[in-house]
Amino acid sequence: MSVVIDKPPTPVTASFAIRDIPDGCTLPVRVHPGARRNAITGIHDGALKVSLTTPPTDGRANQSLIAFLAGELHLPRARVTLLTGATSRSKSLRIAGLSAAQLRAQLRDTLAPPKTG
């Protein structure tokens, strides 16, 4: 699965609200369900912006979000769980087994503009 970035990305900095918790970290996410394609589209108000093709019905977008991010982070789905925001566009996910610094490094690579040449 490839990452599609629609706009120039915002650098992943300390203002990106990833927090360490025991045995992992939390990742704030802002979801746009019913989009044309699945993509990480940048950062909005300290949260990772993710577009999903799945409509927001019966929790399907939540499951799609977990599957998509697990794939992008090269993690098993069981290591990504929804903490808050089951019925909201603003969500908080628990990423087990990664520190905030490790997740920031992975997202920095994901959000980096493609190198040409």
C-alpha cells in the first residue's frame, strides 16, 4: 500500500501530539471517511489526517482506519487499537510496542516528500 500526500506535508514536530504510554504510545488522528482513496494527507491541529474510502457506518471506518495505519506502519493490526472517538472524526489510537519517538520517526519518513532523481 502506498502513501498518497495531496498537499506538501507539515513537518512532524513536537507539536504533533504523540504521547508515550506504558508499552506504547497514543496517536491522535483526524479522519475523513468516504474519500476517493485511502491516504495520509498531512497533519491538522496536532493530529494525523487520514482519508478513507470506507463510509462512517457501523464502525467500518474505524476498522478500516486500524487496518490502513497498521499496514502503513508495518505493524500487526492487533497492535493498533482505538482508544477514543468511535463516533467522531477526531480519534485517539494506541500503538503498542512503539515509543512516541519511534512513531514520529516512522511518520517523518511517511510524510516526507518523495525524492526526485
